[in-house]
Amino acid sequence: MACTATPPDLKTEVAKFWNAEPCGTRYLSGPSEFEAHARARYQLEPHIPAFAGFALSSGLRVLEIGVGMGADYEQWLKAGAIATGIDLSTASLDQARRRCDISGLKPDLYEADAEHLPFPDESFDVVYSYGVMHHSPSTERCLEEAWRVLKPGGQARVMLYHDASLTGLMLWLRYGLWRGQSIRQCVYQRLESPGTKTFTAAEVRAMLHNFEDIQIEQVFSPGDLLLSKPSPRFQGPAYRLVWKLFPRWAIRRLGKSLALFMLISAKKTFQTEEASRKSQGIESSQC
């Protein structure tokens, strides 16, 4: 089945999805709900603090694209970063602001589109986006905007979904095999918000053609290992049995080639005057 949603319609659907259930909502409960959310997040994904570089961000100007409920954004502020955050979901931003208020922090948060960032060129030392840009109709445009607002020498740290992954394979076995769909089509229609995309490492490097020092590491997602709480779609007895008997130990031993998460870091090049002229289409004169 072809993906037929047009980008404007798709972007509206993405915002509607995350407004209805901001990412991590299932971990909110009780008076210390934000603490419980952060605790669950970093237990399930312990690689986040080192990848983001919270501890080394004091004094840096950081832009987080897709703050969600603000767990990572809170860490930037606590570490002393001058952190700005955006999200397409107003419900998520409301939660992030409330989280900061409870912690006594002053947020700088905006409703904005990652494909059209409302910031001047070369504004930030770090652009961080964790599991967000693959939900946008044009992930490549998001990365171009990240490059634009980074200062020369600044770093993008982005998590995107990998193709193919265990998560995608499980969705394909459940929904796509008998429909004749590909894994990518299943992910597009079934994983989180509509229009979710996956990429190979080669495709990521092609999208990052303006960057240098590109590094990509794959890590298992909680979904790959069925570690997170099942969403409302997966609450039946059969699903609970699958969660209980899932062979996590064997999958870990097989390596990470089918891991969903790609942790991507890349640096904005210091352009020479000649390179800058070429990027603007200006040819140097020949004597």
C-alpha cells in the first residue's frame, strides 16, 4: 500500500497524535509523576545522558528540537546550558513548562516546526533532537535547518530510526506480512504517529552531506527488546505472554545490526571563504 498522505495533512496528523498522548505519558502517575517519567526514561535508555552530553553543556547555547514532556530539556537547564526548546505539540509543551515550574527552572520553549526553525543562522552550539525528526514529513529539511542554525564548529546530536529493525520486523509480522507490505510501510503506518520513517546509515550520511565528522552508533530501543510498558494497542493476554517470554538475552548476543535507534553526531564545518563562495554558487574568477 502506498503512503498517500500529503505533507501538510501529515504534519497536522502528527501534531494531533502527540497532543492526544505526549511521549511517555504512560509513565506519569502520582505527585512525583515527572520524576517517575525521567526515572523510567533513563533506566530504559541509559545511553541518553552520554549521547546528549548534558554534563558538558554548561554555558553552551543548546536547541532541543522536539522537547516532548521535557525530561531531557530539564537536564540541559540543570546542567547550566542556555537551552531553547521547540515542539509541534502544544500538549507536550504544556507538560514541559509545568515540569520546569515544579523544578524552579525558567524555560525558553516555543511551538514551532522543525522544518522551518524560527531562529537566525548560526545561533546555537548544539542542536539536539532525540527520536523526533523521523516523524516530520521532510527529515532532510529538518537536518538542513539544524545545520543552518548551528554555529561553525557546532554539533548536531540526533536520534533517528534505523531500517530495518527488530521493532519494524515485529510490526511487519503482525500487520504487514499478510497484506504484502514492506517493513518500511508498516513502520510508516503503525509505529507511533502516522508517517514515521526509517533510514539506513548510508541514507543518513547522504542527508548530512553539509556536515563533517559524522558518527553513527546503533543501540537497542525498549521496543526492540519489549522492555517498555505496552501501549494501549497491545494489552491482550497474547501480547502479555509475548512480553513475558521474549528472548531478550538471545537478541542481545546477536549484536545491534537490527537495533532501531541510530545515535548520530555530526559537526558543522568551518567553511573557508572559497567554500562559502562555492556554496552560494559564486565562481572564483580565473586569471
